[in-house]
Amino acid sequence: MRRLFDDWESVLARAADSHFVLLLDFDGTLAPIAPTPDDAALPRETRSLLERLAENPRCTLAVVSGRGIEDLRGKVGIPGIVYVGNHGLEADGTEALPSYEPPRLARELLTWMHRELAARLAEVPGVFFEDKNASLAVHYRLVAPRDAARVETDVRRAVEALDVGGFLEIAAGKMVLDLRPRLDWNKGTAVAHLVRAEERLRAGAVFPIYVGDDATDEDAFRALEGRGIAVLVGEPRKSHATHYVKDTEEVARMLRALAERCGEPLNR
Ligand SMILES: [Mg+2]
């Protein structure tokens, strides 16, 4: 894994005059991680760079998040961007992706899990739940460090005990566990579909760039293997990413460099 800015010129050389497909996670990538999901916000410069890139005909932009789609659209709110929510289950602004409508069984199971977990974790201060329609998030960023392991164990045990049909799976992120239907559909599948649709539209001349900071982004990094680049936000670690940047400020720096590149005349 290479530091992105040490390899930038060769990345641009590989991209040549390809159309950029920019696939960006939200929390911890575009917006700094905040104590609660409600507190997270796009930095002003990042917002104006995204607006600039969204208008550029040489770029397709997608924000790919674990957030529910309405929540995500509310946080970003820029026209001309593809929104992918619930780790790929929901999409807006593209015909390449369907939106999953959970069947009644899934909905009832999630509501039941919500009630059970709320009771089991009632005495752990700082745990809160977020019903995202297609999934249920258990957030524990605000929990005392000594209780964090207990939350993880309790959630895993509850799912094992109550979900006898094995209908749900747990997607683990930074201090959040997402209970979702087991569908073999994740950020990676969504990204693969989006990139393929762009390739069809542009006769293959497409250079995808995925940027993300969390465990659930690994599916998307893997989906891009052999094409474009996959950029991890954070310290380099064992990952399917090809490159890394340090933090959300360096993501903004990358967006600035791309906006400059896409503003240059084509070499053709
Ligand atoms: Mg993230």
C-alpha cells in the first residue's frame, strides 16, 4: 500500500484521459468522525470541491455509506451525485442500482431485535440505536471503554440466540454494529454495478477511485481489484486498498487535485 501523494503522478498517468468514477464513503472519509451520527458534517471546503466535481462532465460522483439514504442525502445534499445508502442496499440518482425494500419478515425481525437489545443493554450508558429501515445500527462510541466489549458480545449473542433462521448478519464498523438481512449485497457489490454501468456508457474508458476508512469499505476495495485505485483513509494496515491517505483533510487534498486535473484540457 503506497501513500497516495507519493504515487499521484503515476496514478494520473494510468488514468490518462479516462472518465473518473469517484466513489466516496461519508463518515471518516468526507466528514470527520463525530460523537454521534447527527453531529457529523461535511467541511465547507470539501463541500465546494464536491460541488465542483459533480458539475464536471469528466467525473461521476457517488457517496457510498452505511447511513440510510434519506439521512445521507440530507447530510450531503448536492445535486448530480449518486447516493448509495445502507451499505449498498439503497440507491438514488442512478439506474444501475435497485433499492432494497425489506420484506415484512425482515422488518419484524429488526424491530424485535431492537426491543430485545434495548432491554439487554439498558444499563449500559451511551448505547443508542438507529433504525435505518433496511437495517438496525447499534452505536457505542459514547460507551465507557470498559463496556465496549460487552456491547459487542451482547449483540452477537442476542443475534445468535434470537435469529434462529440465520436471516441477519452483522456488519461491524467503527464503534457501530449494523444488523442487516444476509443478502450477499454490500458496498462492494454496489460499487461493482456502478462501475460496470459507467464502463458500458463510456466504452470502458473509466478510472474508478474508491475512498473509505472502515471495515465495511474493504468489500469495495476488493471489488476494484485490478482497476483504478482503492484508497484507505487512516494509518496503513492490512487492507485490500492500494493506497492510503492520513485523514479527511488529505481526502480534501485529493479532491482538489482531481478538480484541477478534470479542469485541464484533454490530450486527445
Ligand atoms: Mg466511514
